[in-house]
Amino acid sequence: MAANKRGGRPAKAGGNRDNRKSGTGRSGPRREEVRSGGSDRAGRKPGARPSEQSSARREFTPGRIVKQSDRSAAKPSKKESTGKQGRAEEPKELFVLPPRPKGPVPKRAPFQLMVTKPWDHYALLDMGHGKKLERYGPYVLVRPEPQAMGSPCLDAQVWEQADAVFSGDLEEEGPGRWKYRTALGETWQTHWDDLSFYGRFTAFRHVGFFPEQAAHWAWMEKSLKNAYLGRPPRVLNLFGYSGVASLVAARAGAEVTHVDASKKAVAYGKENQILAGLEGKPIRWIVDDAMKFVQREIRRGNVYDGILLDPPKFGRGPKGEVWQLFEMLPQMLDACRQILSPQARFFTLTAYAMRASYAAFDELMLEVMTGQGGVVETGELMIAEEDGDRRLATSIFTRWRPFKKDEASGIEAENAGEESQNV
Ligand SMILES: C[S@@+](CC[C@H](N)C(=O)[O-])C[C@H]1O[C@@H](n2cnc3c(N)ncnc32)[C@H](O)[C@@H]1O
């Protein structure tokens, strides 16, 4: 298969990419209007101001917002075009990814299942009938789990002995309430590896951290420790919640920027930093809208060696800014790509919104990262039951990383020559 030297993805990987590259069949700007960003990863210093960056970088046209009415095929539905009072609403504006810059196409890695095994402070004990039974440190909890579609294995008695049961909205971010067998405090001290943080009973069925993320924490920690950049890696944790990933990154030697819209979540993060004994580590805690923050970082010319994002399906920024995953994800990923440093080690998205398939996320990340080479790995995060062979699927992830030094031999010939810029 010949490499597509015009910056698009090879036919095998992406199908009919040619019309995208030429600007036909897309509402984005035509390729002739867009200067190549192919060299935008070369020679740009981390943290450099825009004026110090390569001209190719500055000239790369970001995606544009296209009014839905511009797109002949996408007529608004009746529901969309009339408000509650029958008044016409503004047509929705959709983000259209710009044509990809020239450069190597990421290799598509095989689908991966990243399974979190139990540790002394966490175990998935049983699941079934839409619920899961978990041990969190000193407590056994029952929480709704739409993906636990089988039957429980343990006796009903074991479930009845649980210390707390959450009931409420089945939506991931939906409210509900905890019912306790005996009075419990709001928080408990827990840890992963030797990193301490708080577990907590929240009104949204969460418990202050997401155990399946442990697979990402371990992977990220290794990646940061092996980064050898000659300076601390810079990590951006968007939609960072209570900050466990931020702590893991800081412990691994990174300078961390943690962004979340919720003052409460950021306060949890700061409390966790103190409990972990990492007060001296450089973590910037920022209450902001994730999209606005990234757009500001583009303008300021700040770049990161690793980006994590774990956005909800729907959310709001501190000033009411709306976040809609299915409408805004392409724009967000494309904006994040623009603040990846030339030495970037990872760019990881996790999504609990299961409306999309893993393949849809894989396609999007490949499209966004075309021009950067490297590898796109996509799969699901799972939790292994403590006793038994079953595993609970929790979320989809997709992540980009550069090639590893010893990886070239396994790469198709046409990519092998191009990868060195990322090594
Ligand atoms: C699913 S949680 C993230 C979980 C976290 N990554 C972890 O593993 O612990 C989603 C977070 O997104 C935040 N959020 C929602 N809308 C936001 C927005 N527009 N900008 C920034 N953060 C937002 C919420 O406050 C919440 O803390």
C-alpha cells in the first residue's frame, strides 16, 4: 500500500479520504486555502509563544464553525427548528474538522481491552441485574450499572449486607441518593499504588474517583517516566474531576494543569493533593470551561506533552458554557491537537457515553491526528471481577502516542521512514 504523500490517510486505513483532502465533499476550507501543518511539530519549543513558533504552525487553519443551514444535507428537524413557543431557533452551528495537514498518518493499533484488576482498596465483587457490588476500602457498595446485564453470582445475602446502596437516575451524571446500613462519613481515605486520596459519597453515584481509570494511570505513569525530555513533562488534565490522574502525573514528575468547571471538584483535587503528600508538586488547579481553556492555550502558544480528557456526555462550564460530547468532541480534539508539543507522549480520551462505538472514536482520533504519525490505540476500559472470570465494560477510550524507539520494525514500510520525527 502506497503512502499518501498528500497528507491524507492511506486508502486501506481511511477509505475515501481523497475527497476530504481536496476539500470536496466537506464543508471545511479547501486544501488550497490551508497551508500545510506538516512541519508544525518540528522546531517548536514547549511553552513557546506563537511568535517563536514555526510559521507552518501559525498558518494552519483551525476548523471552522459551519451553520447547519450551510450544509444542504443537514436540514434541521422540525423539533430543532422551532422552540417551545413555536418560535424559530437559531440554526445549530456544527464544527467541521479542517483538512488534515501533511505528514504521517497514525498507525491503527489492534483493539485493546484495558482491564483493571482488584487492588487492596478496590474490588468488583459481583455484578448483574443492572447493578454492581464493589468493595471500596472499608465499604461494600451497590451502584446501578446498566452494562451489568447478566445475573449476579453471589448470594442475595451478600448484596443485602452492603454498607451503602445508591439508587437514582440511570444516567451517568444523573442525581440520586445513597442509603446507608449504618451511619457513614462523607469521605474515606483510600489509595491506589501508594498514592492516597479520598473516596466520597457523592449525589451522582460517583465515589470521588473511577477505579477503571487505574489502567490509564499506570500507563500514563510509565509513559511519563520514560519520556526523557530533559525537562519535566507538561500534562493537561481536562474535565479532571477530583484529580487522581493529575496526582499520578505529578508524582511521575510532570508539571500538571488540571481543568474542571466545578469548584467543588477542584476543591476535592486540592484536598487529595494534600492527603497524597504532594503539596510541593507543581499542579495548577483551574476552574474553567474546558473548551475555552484550550482555545486560550492555543492563542497563548502554550503546549503540553500529554493531554488527558474524560468529558461527560453533557456538562456546563462555570459561566454556563454548554458542553455536548457528540456535537463538540471533534472541535475539542482538534483544539487539543494544536496544543500538543513536538515531544508529546500521549493524548488520551475516555468516554462513558456509549452511544458511539469504539470504532467511531478510533476514526475520529485518526482523522484529528493525521499528519502526526505515531499510533492510535482504541479500546475499552474494563474491570475484572475479584473472584471469577467476568469483566465489566465501563467506557471507551482512544489515545494517540508517538512510536516507541523499537517499534519501527513492526510498522508498514511506508510509515517506518516517516516515524522518526516522533521518536
Ligand atoms: C466524568 S468526570 C471526569 C472524571 C475524571 N477524569 C476521573 O477519572 O476522575 C467529568 C467532569 O467534567 C466536568 N465538566 C463538565 N462540564 C465541563 C466543562 N464545560 N468544562 C470543564 N469541565 C467540565 C465535571 O465538573 C466533572 O468533574
